[in-house]
Amino acid sequence: MFDGNCQIRRANIRFDGRAQVDLKAENGAFDWTWFFSSVDHAPQVLAVALTAIATRRGVYVTLDEPVKPESEVGNFGILG
């Protein structure tokens, strides 16, 4: 499990309705990797992701499997 801060550089909505975010762990746990939201939380994850990118801020994220591309995002928020 990963529970920490990340840099974010890209975000979009996939064909299946999930948000997709490109993250890099600040502690070095993983390099740039795509992770997905659930369909239910896609609008919120995309809103947070785009706000973080536009304001050049990092994000706080919880992931079950950080080394596995396409793992699902749990908690997701903008860093202060």
C-alpha cells in the first residue's frame, strides 16, 4: 500500500468513464505511472487532478499497489 505525496503531470477521462492520472511518488516509491479512479469517483478525481496541475501543486494519494500500473486511486487531494 502507498499512502503519501505525489507529483502529477497529466490527467484525463478514459473511454470507460474512469479518471486517469499520471503520478510520481515524492519518496521514490514509484516513477511516473498511470493510475485510475473508480467510475463513481471520476468527476471528483479529475477535478482535483486538473486543479493540482493548473496550480502546480502536488497531490496526496492512497493506492493499494503503487508499483502496478493502472491500480485504483483511493484518497486523492491537493497538497496545501
